Amino acid sequence: MDAAQVLIAGEWRKANSKKTFQAENPAAGQPLPTLFPISEWADCELALAAASKAAEELRRVEPKRVAAFLDGYAHNIESSAAQIVEAAHEETALPVSPRLKDVELPRTVNQLRQAAAAAREESWKRATLDTKLNIRSCFAPIGPVVVLGPNNFPFAFNGVSGGDFAAAIAAGNPVIAKAHPLHPNTSRLLAEEARKALSETGLPMATVQMIYQVSNEDGLRLMSDPRVGAIAFTGSRNVGLQLKQAAESVGTPIYLEMSSINPVIFLPGALEERGDQLATELTDSCLAGSGQFCTSPNLILLMESDQAESLLQKVADAFKERPAQPLLSSGGRKHLSEGVAALREAGAQLAVGGEVVDGPGYRYANTLLRATAKQFLSSPHALQREVFGNATLAVTATDAAELLDIIQLLEGNLTGSIYSARSGSDDVGYEQIAPALRRRVGRLLNDKMPTGVAVSPAMNHGGPYPSTSHPGFTAVGIPASIVRFAALHCYDGVRQERLPGVIKDKSSNPATWRSIDGAWVQG
Amino acid sequence: MDAAQVLIAGEWRKANSKKTFQAENPAAGQPLPTLFPISEWADCELALAAASKAAEELRRVEPKRVAAFLDGYAHNIESSAAQIVEAAHEETALPVSPRLKDVELPRTVNQLRQAAAAAREESWKRATLDTKLNIRSCFAPIGPVVVLGPNNFPFAFNGVSGGDFAAAIAAGNPVIAKAHPLHPNTSRLLAEEARKALSETGLPMATVQMIYQVSNEDGLRLMSDPRVGAIAFTGSRNVGLQLKQAAESVGTPIYLEMSSINPVIFLPGALEERGDQLATELTDSCLAGSGQFCTSPNLILLMESDQAESLLQKVADAFKERPAQPLLSSGGRKHLSEGVAALREAGAQLAVGGEVVDGPGYRYANTLLRATAKQFLSSPHALQREVFGNATLAVTATDAAELLDIIQLLEGNLTGSIYSARSGSDDVGYEQIAPALRRRVGRLLNDKMPTGVAVSPAMNHGGPYPSTSHPGFTAVGIPASIVRFAALHCYDGVRQERLPGVIKDKSSNPATWRSIDGAWVQG
């Protein structure tokens, strides 16, 4: 059987490849039949050359045509939704409903359409005019963007259809996507819809390219190729840090979303008021997608009390009762198993779970671990290990001071949640801990689990290192996510007719918000 | 004689130091008497501990008090202007007028006051409200900022008074400044005015700290200390890249302004129209500050013609006629001398200058070098070497295609200038080259020399690598420069009374521009 083809310069073509790989059906625990190529450097070279050319061409394309492509792509995905969902279900074992079909796919096309709207409106360019000095600036495309998506969202964070992809395209850049090797067929189907949409809207055909896999060496070479304008990566800290070093060695901006344990803190009054309800909320959040979310609550912090014991008992019971869902891969189960063992090694005790579960598929028992604050404070690094999957560590503190000590040892995280009493009885406690938690997380939540990441202009799906590589940027939330893939272009004394439309005296686009002499105006 | 004291935790104190250094009087070519300490790590440790504490305290300080400090500091600098200007003149040999007293010092206090106004207005925080989902975000302080200023602007880019300093403070961060060893006394006087202003306005006294010099090893250790929130550096590429690697190894954002040769292109029609005037403009720009500006035109591109020869002859005559000004240091003259030799080695020919000039002071003849496009194209790397000081390379191309080839081999630069005919006769040529130049520079100029860097909200004093480390940020221009020193803080479902003032339903500050459900509104 021939291996699947790669999408380079607008065509599906045979890869330059000597090796192949197969995806798995994680529900059955079996390899899937299709062979996918591990590309050699020659494919990267072809893709880089075509992307460089497309980047030049895209600089002359009107934003509304870029928007038309993003809208067309969204429409095409919807038209082929059944087939794409089926492929993703086969490769990830994530439920069709309520997940792939009715949550993640709609979210993905919504992201593409929000990006289209932003490209059309052009406000993301932050047009800034100093009319007295005749100095103007706006954001402009940064160049070819390489997007490496994660294993856990086959649509919404896929390198060829997800949030980073949409943002990079909206900024006017071509994308070279590296499909995740756990869902190559899903990525292939998506890429084909993108290819059709490029053709339908007349954008350069190399605006979207995709390869499936490369060697580690070629991956690092791709990161440090000077033709790359920027890179977006979502995945493990280990891989992320290697890519970071390669990209930064040649000064290329790289945006990494690497790891997060998303502390959730229950203050005593909240447990007294609504402990049962919170146990259910927490269980639902921990086990959503088998815990394979970037924002899954992996660390629960509580004060010792009967209510805390009661909550943890209820969670343990629910973890035991609910069937273990298949994980994304055999490798994922291995890492999870190793992670739980490492937490136990560091002093955590098993409350429930902690073992591989018989198939079909790659399953691991829903796992709750416990540790005392003293244990955490003596092994803060080991007990902050991200254990990706359906395992969560609960840490109990004897008093507010210990709780604060824990928070002050937390690494950077994407999110941090605090549940407090509606009555106000926790308000003093909240004031004691919130400032410390605030500066260690990108998103602070009240009375809410972190697993929902709304695509809102006010969202921050980002956070301090090592959850990401820069605390000022977000991967979700338009228009802020777009600016990551842009260079700031200043025009000093440049003649009117030579200026980009959005910074001319009279804007070419009445919808664009512009900052003129310090005031934001539209039209 | 005791060495000068360092400013740590609000007090001038004896440094932990075993070695000292002296500044030079570059006009006389003599060392200055005061001994300044080379701090050991103990000083960095003290400063980091105090800065961490101050960062916590500053998070609770109202923005208007930060603004009051910046305004107070500006006022104090003006009150002591005579003494500060005298010290800077002695240490740098830069003219008192028209430079230190009436250009750079007013610019510096203007920057501090613009930063104060921005801190007071709070629009730089980009408050973003999604009222339907109750998700809100704004920028917040990033933590202690280390600022390392360059040798060439003792006030406006000084680590303890310049643009990076003002931006970092306006964002609510404490600053640890490393004084440049070529103007330690100037820095000491400035830091004392900052200390007084802190005391007068009640800010944490460790908001501004200063050391003079550390070993290379301790410098890199400082860059990679996890207590540092961000770093700003202006200086040489060699040093910048070392700091970059150290900071990025621990995920700390570092903003570097490293090198730029600032290409200036004269199209044929412009030379025909106003060649004489342009020769004077170019000469003035090249020799301003003895060419020791980040934006000094070090590369001139022209098409071969009688007019081009005439322009270059006039520039050569003027270079010969105008006296060589003292350079900032003996080391600077050595680098300049080596740089000119390297350009000649790479094929450039001397038109005028190219030799050390007798004192008093460290002088080097105003130098014009020439090369053909063919030479440039065969040694593009060597002929793009930044030669800091009063030396400029002119490259002549036989046709437009050769000119475009040169531009396409340019590294990232802060600026690029194109002079074209007012008649429109160069318009076709402009269209051919401007897009290629545009994406290689941060600021594109028309009919203007790059050496003026206005402090405007629309300014970009930044550019593609290796001129800086990220093409999306500017070091000059408020409020954009402030955001570099900020983390994005999202609040998801957080109760009204717990939100920062600028993202409450009703803003605490009627002056702040906020983006509410996609529309920018004030008040």
C-alpha cells in the first residue's frame, strides 16, 4: 500500500520519505491500516520554498479575500463534517457526541469564522496614527508560520485547522502544518477542505501546506530555518523546550503552550455551602476528555476539614463509579502510568485508581491521589509534575498560611480557580491567596472549573513560564491571538498614496478601529 | 579613595566588590578619577530580593502614584540639569549644545512624563471586556525588570532614566538598572534624583536600584535568575546574543536592540532634483553624534550615475572638511578601526578617512567607503557588518535589478529610507523595491534620514532579527513600549468587587480606553 500523500505547494504529492507510521485506534487498541510518510528534509525544503513565495504573494492579497478563504474553509468542514468526525473518532476515541460532532467541530468553524471577521475588520492591526508628525504604524504579516498541534484536540487545535492556524492565516501568513501523528487521517481530510477553499477563493495554493511527521533532527532544522517567520506549538514541555531553543537560536518568535496543572482551590465556606455540587463539578471537569485537556484540574487545594474529606470521598466514589474512557494512545497511557508512579514516589497516596484497566483500548483507572501540604512543600517540584490524563492530586493544608506557602511555590500555569462562599465567609481567605495565585496564572477563575476555554476577545489561554514561553500572549481569543504572527511596521513621512489602506488619512476600511492621536475611532 | 556606592533597597551603600573601574574623559583621552565598583553576586542577590518585595508592594500601589513618581523624577532631573549635563559631557564628550542640554535631556524628561501620563490614563492595559460571558482581561506588571542601557545615550536610553526604564516603571514594575560603564557618574546622579522622587512620592524605595558593573558570569546569572520578570538591553550584537540565550534558557522575556546599519536608498530622480541638499542631509545624519546612533545610516544604496558620483563626492568633501568629533571611548575607536579594516578586507574601498586622528581624545577620521553591487552581492555578510561610529559604506548598483538583489540580502534593520523624486519619476522604482525593504525594517522612511526617533505612539524603534529579538515590539513609543513589561491577566467569572478597577463594569478611571464587546470606548 502506498503511503498517504503530503500537501505541498497546492498539490497532494508523494512524500520524500523512506519511513512510514500508522495511527492507532485507541478504543480498540489496534493500529489503523493507512501508512503515513515520515518526510525527509526534502519535503520541508519544498514546503519552505513554496511558503516563502506564498508569503510574498499574500502581502498583496486584500484582507477580504483572506477572510473569504477562512469562511470558505469553515463551510467546507461543515459540509464534510460526518466524514471528518468519523475519522477523528476512529483515531482519538473521543466521543462523537457530546464532543467531536457537537462541541469541537462547531467550535473550530466558529474560530475560523471569528478569524475571518477579524481579517475583514482589520482592527487587529492596531492602526496607530500620529497625524502631527506624520508617523503611522500597523501590524503586518510576519512570514511563513509553522504550526504544530497537540494530540488532544483533533480539530480545534489541529495545526491545519485550529486556533493557531486561524490566527496565522488571518494575519496574512501562509501556514506549514505538521499534523499530529495520532490523528493524521483527520488532518488529511481537513487539509483537503483547506485546499479546496484556497482553490475556490483564489489564494496562493501554498497558503496551506501539511506534512505528517519528520525526524527529530529535521524538526529542529525546520525550527531554525531563517525562512520561518514564527512558530506555534502545543504539546509537552520536553518537546517544547527543544523547539524553543532551536527557534530562539536564530531569533524566530516561537509561541509554546507546554504544560499546566491548573490548581483549583476550594475555600472552606464554599464546601460548607455546596460541597456536593462541587464534587460533581470537579469530577466532570477532571474526567472530561479523560482528563486530556491543557486546562484539566490536576491539582486540588483544600483546607483540612470534614467537608473537605466529604468532597474528596465523593470525588473518589465518582471516579470509581464512572467507567475509564479510552486514552488517546498507548504512549499516553504509559506516560500517565509513569506519572502516577512518580507522584507516589514523591509521597502522594492513592485514594482511588492508579492502575491500568483492561481493554478494549488504552484505559487507565480514574485516579485520585492525595498528599498533605507538608509533603507538597517538601517536594514541590516532583508533586507539580503534569500527569496528562484522568489523574488528579488533592493536597490538604492545615491552615491558610500553609495554603499560601503552596501557592507561592507553584510554577506558571494557564489557569487557577478559587471557589469561595457566596455568603462572604471566605472573603478574607480569598484576599490572602488571590494575589499570589493571580501572578502565577494566565486566567483566574471564580467558582468555575477551568476546562471550558471560550473563544472570546477577553480570553487568555496563556500564562507564565513554563505553561507558555511568554506571559503576554494568548493562543485563544481573537484578535489578540492574531498579533503573535505579525511584525510592527512603522511608516515615517511616507507619502499618502504609498501607505497601507488602514493607516491612510482616510481609512480604506470603515469598519477598522484605529488609534488616531491617542483616541480610538472607527470609520 | 573609596569607590562610589551602589543604590540597593533605597540606600546608597558600599558595594560587595573587590574590583573597581574608572570612566574615561573621551575628549581628553584620560581616565576620570572616581572609582566605581564591580559588584559581586552578593549585590545582585540583595537587589533581586529587594526588587521582588517591591514588585509585590507595587501591585497594590495606585497607578496615579506611579505616575507621580515619574513626573517627580522628571522634575528633579530638570532641577539638577546643569550638574547632570556636565557629568555626561565629561564622560561622553557629546556636545552640551545642541545635544545633551537642549535635545537629549528634554527628550528624556518628556519620555518620563509621557510614561507618567500613560500610567495615569491606564489605556496601555488594553482592558478588554466580554460582558456576555463575563470574561475580562488586562495587562498587569510582569515583575522586576533588569535594564541595561547602551553607551551612546547617557540620558534617553540610560538604564536608570531612559525609555525602557520609563516603560517598565509605568507598567508597575521595579527596575534594577545596570549603569553603562562609560557614564557611571551620570548614572549615579540620575539615580539619586530617582531615589529622591521615590521618597517624595512614597513608592517602595527598591522600585529603582542601580549597580555599575558585574562580571560576565554574574551578568549571565542575573539574566537567568527566576525572580527577574523581564529584561531590556540595548547594545552590541555579541553581548546581546549571550544575554538572550541566558534569559531564554529560563523562559524570561528579553527585549534586545542589537545592531542596525539603516540602509538609505537614493533613487535617481531624487538625486537629479535635489542632489546637493541630499548630500548635506546625509552628511549631517552620518556624523550626528559621531555616527554613534542606533539609527545612523551606515549603508547608502544608489544607482550608478553622474548624479550619484556628484553626491558621493560632496559627502566625501564634507566628511573631510568637518572635524572628527571625539568618540565615546578608546574601545569604541578600536572597534571602529577594526570595522573599517574588515570592510576593506571584504572589498570596500576608501573614499575618504579610514585612519585614527590625533587627539586630544579618541578621534577617528570621518570615513566614507565605497563598494560595487557586485562586491556586495558576493560578500553580503561581511559588507553588512555594523561599524559603529563615523563611517559609512556607499554601494552603487548598475541597474534596478541589482539594487533589488542587494535589498533582498539585507538582514533585519531598525530603519530603511527611500528618497524619491517629488515629480513622480521614481515611482516605478519605488514600487519595485519598497515591498522588499519594508519587511526587512521596523520603520520605513520617505525622503527623511533615520537618525531622528520621535517619541510618538506610532513610532517603531524595533525591527526584524537581528536588529532586535522580536519584530512585534518597539522600545520607543508610548504606550506600545510599556506592554513589553506586562503579563496578560484574564478574569473568568470573577466577582465584580474583586476585579481590577479598569475591568469592572464601571471603570474606576474615566480616562481609560477600553474594548467592550468589540468597541473601543472611553469613560
